[in-house]
Amino acid sequence: MMKTTLLSLALATAFVAATPAAFAQGNAQAAATPAKAGTPSKMVLDNSTRILTTLESRRAEFTKDRGALRQFVSSEFNAMFDRDYAARLVLGTHGRGASDEDVKLFADALADSLMSRYGSSLLDFNTKLKVRVKSETALPNGRGVRVSSEFLRQGGEPVPVDYFMRNTGTGWKVFDVMVEGVSFVQTFRAQFDGPLNRKSIPQVAADLKAGKLQAEASK
């Protein structure tokens, strides 16, 4: 259950740097981190603090106005998540030779489905969790970096949360997130393999938009 909750949270927050500094402002100094100015780790920490602070300060507003919450989460998602690249990874072999237009259709539909299902989970997020950013390591073949962190819970074992990021030329963006070994990309690649075997990418995207298919973070 904890794994599902954290993966859902990571997905809802753009799998972004939104969760790796999951602590209140006053707890920021408690996280040991190798973050340096301009690094993906520093971006993770800075954006996390901003997002968590915003959630706390606007919690009452977001509780009453889910549209405002969705707009906030979507804006963070769009700014921080490399969703077209991630969509190609999710599509896997089904995306070979696919046009940029079709990939974007799928990426947009997947993002909308995720925000619809998991955006509200942010209101239940415990901002008193602490997170330790453990390391930042290069991925093979220059594919980017992996920012490894741990959620520190009172009375519980640390929960590993890793972020996979690449430099898009306009900055570092997240393309995958892994909670306790469960990868966003692998989870959805497996989930959509069946539908994509039967239908085209635009058709699967249309089913997602219509609610006939839903992105399930727990699978």
C-alpha cells in the first residue's frame, strides 16, 4: 500500500522533483544531500520545497477547488516532466516509427489520465516526511542522471525513490521515477502493451481521453 501511495504521489506531481524534498521548510536542513548549484539534485530539492510549501499554504483552497489543484499540478508537470520522451519509452516497440504527433497525442492523454486519477492524492500527502538525497549518478551512454533518494518515515523503514533525468537543452527534466523498484515507464509499458497490440496509438489515446482506459499506478 505504501508503495502504491508513493508511486501515485510521484506520478501526480509529475514524477518530478516534487517529492524528493518531501519535508516542511523547517526540516530542509535535516536532509543530507550532495546537491550543488545547477545540478539535478539541487533542482529536485528546490522544486520540492516550493511545491510542498505551495500545497500547505493553499491546502484549504485546493480542497474546495479541485480545478485549481489540477491547474497547479498540471503546470508543475508540464514544466518539469519530459512527457513526450517518457511517452516514447512507455510505447516501447509500439512507438518505433511513430510520428511525433501520435506520440504527443498519447503523452497528453496519459498525462490527463494521471492528473485526473492521482492529482487529489496530494491533499493527503504528509509533508512532515523527510527525504535524504543519497546520490546523483550518470546513466549509461550519456542518457542523463539518476537522483537516488530515500523517504524517511517515523517508525518505518526508509523508502527508496529514484528520479531519472536528462538535459533537454532547455534544462533538466524527469522522464522516469522509481519507487521501491517500481518504475513508472515499466509499469505503463506493461499496462498499455495489450491495448496497443489491438489498436493504433491515436485510438489508445482516444480511449484514455474518453475514460475507456485509465492509467493505473498500482499495476
